[in-house]
Amino acid sequence: MSPITHRHALALALTAGGFISSCIMAGGGPVTTTNVDAVMPKTSDDALASVSDFAVITDQAKRSQALFIEAGKVLQHPRCINCHPNDDRPRQRDLETHVPAVLRGDDDHGIVGLRCDSCHQMQNVQGTKVPGAPKWGLAPLSMAWQGKSLGEICEQLKDKKRNGGKTLEQIVDHTAHDVLVAWGWTPGADREPAPGTQQAFGALFAAWVETGAHCPPHDPTTAVFPADAIMKTSKTTTTTTTTTATKATGAQR
Ligand code: HEC
Ligand code: HEC
């Protein structure tokens, strides 16, 4: 899983795409990614750029999209996406299958006899490594993020029919204050926390709304899949590679 690499490609498409295509049309030479690096703040995987780093992007809609892409480092981090699956099972660690096997049930908090809170307490438990926070349960299916592009996640977050009837202001408040979101930065045991801080993440969301809440375009390569789905994907990749290799050999003859 490498959402960060994809994110760079998306950022490239957003901030320099027009420039590149005009160069190609004008018969210009190859364009390096330096153009983008000049505008997209550079951060490591475990950090978040601050809102002021985006001031260099003068086009407000593009700045808004770039802010969302940066916030997406958190949204698509295992600490968040493990609880926002597009099926009936939570994931754990790096999007691996939840052990023991549990189901979301009718209210997203488990089935009779195997409720989430029969194991997950109000806080992390040291000895057993079971993570915990109040109201532990899966995000409803309409808020699923696994397997969706950043653009799709963005559109869905803005849609009151799918986001639990929240206004944009309520979404900003949720990102900055919700207890399950907060858990992402205090996950306990040896789990890697979400990038940056919850405060910095909330600030990126607030700035995204202030700049018009523009979504990045739908780019399927930005989707993050759980480990048990990746196996299917890599099989397809292998087949594609083989086909390409066969074609290449054919061309050489
Ligand atoms: C333990 C499971 C769990 C974890 C971990 C979790 N969420 Fe959620 N999330 C939920 C549930 C349940 C809801 C729906 C509850 C509600 O709307 O108040 C939700 C709703 C949301 C929403 C509301 C809008 C929408 O359409 O999705 C946002 C935003 C959100 N989560 C962000 C995050 C972020 C960011 C993280 C990681 C830092 C995270 N969540 C981690 C369970 C979780
Ligand atoms: C029978 C006990 C049990 C039940 C019931 C249970 N879990 Fe878990 N869950 C665990 C244990 C143990 C872990 C820690 C696994 C590990 O990290 O090694 C865990 C980990 C998780 C994680 C991973 C956190 C992370 O990012 O690594 C999520 C998310 C999760 N559970 C969600 C749920 C949800 C939602 C439910 C209810 C639908 C639920 N669990 C029901 C035992 C349970």
C-alpha cells in the first residue's frame, strides 16, 4: 500500500497538469516534477504540512484540492481506514483481517453475543493490547473509505445523505474533536499513530472548507484497499505484466 506515492501523482496532475500538457502541445522537452515540488509542501509520511504552507498555491480551488489531498494522508491511514471499511468487517494493523472474525451487525457495533464493546473498552488496555475508546464501532457503510479514491471520499464527506446529515462545519468539528478520531493519535500498543497531530489535521479541514471545499478529481490509483483485497489486485497485476511481457517479446521478433 502506498497512498503517498499516488498522492504525489495526483498532486502533479492537479498543480502542474495544465503546464505539462501545454508543454507537450507546444513540443517542449520533458517536464520534471520540480514545478510541483515548488508548490506542493513536502512532508514525510508521518508529518502533515501546515495550512500556511499552501499559501503559495494562488488559485483558490486548486489550493482547496491540495489541502484535501494533504488531509487524505490521515483519512487513508490504517488508524482511520480500519474502521471505515466497505464491507462488514473491521480491519486491524496494516488493513489486515480482524482477528477474531467479527461482523458489523445492524447498528455497526457488532452482532448479539459479539458486540464491539465486549472486547473494546473505553480506553486502550495495556496488557492485552486491545485498543479502546468510547462508542467503539464501525463507521456506517455510507461512510466507507476503503477502495475509494480520494476524490470519491471527498464527495461523500460533503454529501449529507451519506455523511450522517452533517454540515461542513459539523464535519470540521468532528475531525477536530471526535473521540474516535482522537484515538488515531493515541492508538496504544505498538500501533503507528496517524500523521501529524489532530489539531493540524483539523486545521487542514477547516482551511479546505474556507477555500470552498473543492474535491480532487476521481483518480482510481489513489484508492487504498485492505490487505485481503490487495491479493486479488496483485494477481491481476501479475497477469497484466505477463501479457505485456509477451507482447514485448512478440514485438522484438
Ligand atoms: C473505532 C472506529 C473508528 C475509528 C478508529 C475512526 N472512525 Fe471515523 N467514524 C466512526 C464512526 C462509528 C462514525 C460515525 C459516527 C458519527 O457520525 O458520529 C465515523 C464517522 C467519521 C466521520 C464523519 C463523516 C463521514 O462521512 O465519514 C469522519 C470525518 C471521520 N469518521 C473521520 C475519522 C478519522 C480522520 C479517523 C482517524 C484519525 C477516524 N475517523 C477513525 C468510527 C471510527
Ligand atoms: C472478541 C474480541 C473482539 C471483538 C468482539 C471486537 N474486537 Fe476489534 N480487536 C480485538 C483485538 C484483540 C484487537 C487488537 C488486535 C491487534 O492489534 O493485534 C482488535 C483490533 C481492532 C481494530 C484495529 C485497530 C488498529 O488500527 O489496529 C479495529 C478497527 C477494531 N478492532 C474494530 C472492531 C469493531 C468495529 C468491532 C465490532 C464490530 C470489534 N472490533 C469487535 C478484539 C475484538
